[in-house]
Amino acid sequence: MKKILAVLLAGILCAGMVTGCSTVDTKGWQEQTVGDTVRFSTPSDWETEVFQFAELDSVRCYLEQGDSYCEVTIESYQPTSPSDVESYYQTTIDSEKESLHTIGSLQKGWPKQIGGKTAFHTQMNSYMGGSSVENEINIYYLMSGNTGLSIRTTVPQWENQKELEQTVDQILQTITFS
């Protein structure tokens, strides 16, 4: 009986770890809006930059430390055809590879559910600008109605890297579409 109870307790603890018990608290976070279709939240100590171009709305939220930063950037655009989405996706990947000192190659990642939609995922490691800190960069692409989205996350290898990864994942979990 004791063995069964011990195995059951161990199973419950393992299940809790697998389901991702997060220590990130979103209370007091700032709500962000990209265009008129995307909403998400970020920690209150993160900086925010908003950009608007002809067909593109962009919100960049980041935490800076020395010569590097942790960031989440979400871009919303209006493609006119499915080939526009593919073209935008490839152009973005090409510009990322050109502008960053990439370590290794761009890797295809597992698809990820964001806001109830499946996003294509690519990832790479790189050094940003003149920084000596290695970063893991993840780029997600998805469609919501007639709106294409590009979501880029950058997590530097700081001492609190695991906490930053949890925070970025929590930010992605707050994304909703209207």
C-alpha cells in the first residue's frame, strides 16, 4: 500500500512539473495592442516601442541589461494573397540571417499554439550587434483571419535565463486575437 501511495505521489509531482507550473505572476502587467487585432501583456518593468508603417504595425517590448536585451516583438501585416505570407516569411528569415551573427544554422522548430492558432516556428542562436552575449531567437508566424503575424522572441544567456524563458513563454500565453 505504501509503495502504491509513493508511486502515486511521485506521479502527481511529475505531472505538475510537466504541465509547466510557472512562477511568473502576470498581476500588474501592462496590456499591449498591435493594430486592432492582437492583444498581449508584458511585465511592467519592460520598455515598449510602437511602430506603424503603411501595412505593418509593430510592438517591441524588451528588458535591457548592459549591451544585450530580452525582447518580444509582434508585427501585424495585411497580406493580399497566400503567396504574400510565404514571401514575407522568407524575407524576414533572410533579413534575420543577414543582420545577426548567427551561430549554426536557422532551425525549424516545433509548431506552437499561440492564442488558439498554430504558428510556424524557426529558431537560431546568435550574437546581436556588438554584444558578447549569446541569444536564443525564436520566430513564430501565423495567420489570424486576414492578418499575418510575426512574433520574435530573444532570450539572452544571462544568469536568470530560465526565469526570462518562463516570462517570455508567459507573454506568448497572454496573446489573444479580436
